[in-house]
Amino acid sequence: QLQLIESGGGLVQAGGSLTLSCAASGSIFSIYPMGWYRQAPGKQRELVAVITSSGSTNYADSVKGRFTISRDNAKKMVFLQMNSLKPDDTAVYYCKISFSVIRASWGQGTQVTVSS
């Protein structure tokens, strides 16, 4: 049973940076796409960034140029480098691994709070 554990969240001032990490355990990791999603209070969970097994990436328009997703398959980890953070980036950030179109696993989430 694969588990995902996020870390690296916290409180940061606007304009600051944070790096989120997601560690996977228990299963094959490198062949699956990974993603970061976020959910702000009162809002739906939204895609932030995804990375395929080959390293191709895609970002939400709201974070393009500020966030960078990367993965280390040997360590079974995926990262989200977040720069120039804004108060609107405040949310719980979740890591997701997609086994298929209909099957995925999620981490428990890590809180990111950006103060103005």
C-alpha cells in the first residue's frame, strides 16, 4: 500500500519562498505521474502542478513562473519549490500519485500560510 507524506509547509511572508516535499513509500514510484494540488478554505481543491514519469511538467496559470515541480525517482520524492509567494497561495497543499485515470492516492496535506 503506497503512502504519501508531505512536509515543508509553514508560515511565510508575502514574497517569500517555501519548498514542499512529498515522500512515497511501499510501491513502484517512478512510472506514475505526480501532482501537487491545493485547497483554500471554502474553495474546491485545484491543480497546482503535475510532473510525468519522464519529467514533463504542467502548471496552473496562477503559479507559472513562480512554482517549480520536480521529482527524484531514486528517493521516491516529489518537490514543489514555491517562490514569490502571495497571500492567495494560502491553502492546504496535497501530493497526489495517479495510478490510472480513475485510481489515485493522496497525502494528508501540509498547510501553507502566506501573510501580507
